[in-house]
Amino acid sequence: MELSFNTYNKMYCYNSRQKNPSFGIKIPELESAIDAFAVKKNNTFGEEHNLIKKIKKFAKMIFQQESFIGSGSKNKVYDMGKYVFKIPKNVFISPKKATEEPLNLIGKIIKNENPLNIDSYCGESVLQIGNLKILRNIGEHIPCGVPYSKIDKMSKEDIENYYFENYFKRIIQVPQSSFDKFARDIKKIKYPATIDFHNPNNTAITKDNRIILIDDLLKYNKYCGENSTVKLLRIFMLDATLDVYTPVFDKHLNEVRSLFKKIILSGEKAGLLLSNGIEDKPLLNDALYKCRAKAKYEDFCQKIAEIRKSKDCENVKYKKIESYIDDIFKD
Ligand SMILES: Nc1ncnc2c1ncn2[C@@H]1O[C@H](COP(=O)(O)OP(=O)(O)O)[C@@H](O)[C@H]1O
Ligand SMILES: [Mg+2]
């Protein structure tokens, strides 16, 4: 099967190239109806009814292959201009199998009354109606790693090629300032909420180099622990997609080392916890190993903590961290 790259939605496709890719599909009538509904404080039953009627009217146009952006393990996401429409994977406009369910727009429209208002977080739905969630569209982007929706048709080689040719090539161009902003925003997501770092696709890089978290947050539990810089390493360089580790970086050693350094620095500048102990230890060890570093978890954490505690001004601390990392990377 031929693997082709769709330059509109930045996805690898197995099917033939789409003739009229409609990434950025616009339905102004529906867009303004959602806007108006979302900003108004108390919507009437009639307004609710009208919005649902409009969604039903355009459903076929939205939930079609040309508007499909991507899917994770649970949902599929469709492009609708300013917004995206997210539905569970087994939901179809016209179900054909027993396992498929119809789009269900019954019940009250749930509004997000208290949005987190964190620039780098776009996983909250603006409106939720039955099994449909409407979220702000982050626009043209590539998800970190390899899109989960594609991997079941990919060989190990395809995954590796995609990872380096598409994602890795892109992430190493993202400037320090974008990582700094992302880490600062992650720091604002407070316990017991933690980011879903299990699938790198939950984080995306936009055309203008913003890093945005796009999925639901998790609640702290013994499997995920608190947000930490090590979890950012996992997203950006340790997992290719859900449950698939990244290939070795030996041909890209300088690049992965510079990515590692950017991530560690961003976490330090944001005052993010470096490692959350038990569950982060193998991750940091893996990152150090993948960078062929001459340090293990304990030395690394101890040295960074020492620099953090020192009385030096912030800029001197960052310089010291950079030169320590350069030292452990010396061949
Ligand atoms: N707000 C959004 N704007 C644009 N694209 C999005 C948005 N949310 C998700 N996507 C796309 O859809 C894919 C799957 O979304 P995700 O929320 O991770 O699904 P799941 O809930 O199944 O994990 C993402 O990797 C991304 O490409
Ligand atoms: Mg996801």
C-alpha cells in the first residue's frame, strides 16, 4: 500500500491522495450559531433546540473523511473551521454495524462555565451535546510522534520513517521560547489535574511553533503522578505513539541532545518539578540513554537540584545547567 503525505492536514495517508482536501472547512452559519450560544449566559430552550437543529443539518458535511483530522484511542476529531467536532470512535452518522452507534444530540447542552484559560491547553470542550464535544480548533498542526490512527497499518519501518521525516524534523526546529511557554503553562495545571502524557499525540505543534495540549486532563493517580519535566521528555522524545517507544536516535544524536537540553531548560525556567520519583525514574534514565549521556538518574537529579539551590541568579543557573548537560554529552 502506498504511503502518501497530505500537506493540508500534515498526516500520512494510505488511501490515494485526496483531490480536494478541505482542511479548514468553513460553515459560517454554524460557526456563528456556536459562538452566539457559547457567549450568552442563559440560553433558552428554543436557542438550544435551534443549535441542535443546525448541527444536524450540517452533520453529513462535518463528519466526512475530508474533514477528519485525527483520532486517539477513544475519539475521532473533525475539522469545522474555528471549532473541531469530537465524537467517540464507534459513533457514525448512519450506523451500519451492531457495534456502531448514532450521533446522539439528545439532552442538555453542557457549557464549559469555568475554562482554565491556559494558552497552551485546548482540550476543554466549549460545548458538549450528548456524545458530541465541540472544541476550539488549534488550526494546522502536527501531533507529536506518529498519529495513533495510522499505526495499525504501518510497519516498524514506516513508523520510524514517519517519526524522523515528519515529527522529529519539525520538533527540532521549535525554538526554546516555545518550550518555555509550554512548560510555564503546564506548571499552571495544578494537582490533582495532570496532563495526559501517555500518548504524545495529545500534544501538538502548530504552524506558528506553539506547543498545545489538546486532550482531556487526567486526575492524579498512582500511575501518572504529578506533572514534571520528565513527562515532557516522554512526550517529545521517548514515545513514538501510544504504547510504542521511539526508535534509537544514533543518526540524530546532536539533534536529540539539543532537544533534551531545551526541554530540561524549559522545565527549570518554569520551576516545574524535574522528576516525580518512581514512575519518572525509568523515563529519565531512558532519555539519558537515548542521548548517550554519561550520567544516570541519581547523578542528574542531584546535580540539577544543586544548581537550583545555589544562590546564583537565574541566568547563571541556566548557563550552569547547559554546561553540565554539555559535559555529560561529551564523547
Ligand atoms: N482542538 C483541536 N484542534 C485541532 N485538532 C485537534 C484538536 N483536538 C484533537 N485534534 C486532533 O485529533 C487527534 C486526536 O485527538 P485526541 O483528543 O487526542 O483523541 P482521543 O481522545 O481519542 O485521544 C489529535 O492528535 C489532533 O491531531
Ligand atoms: Mg488523545
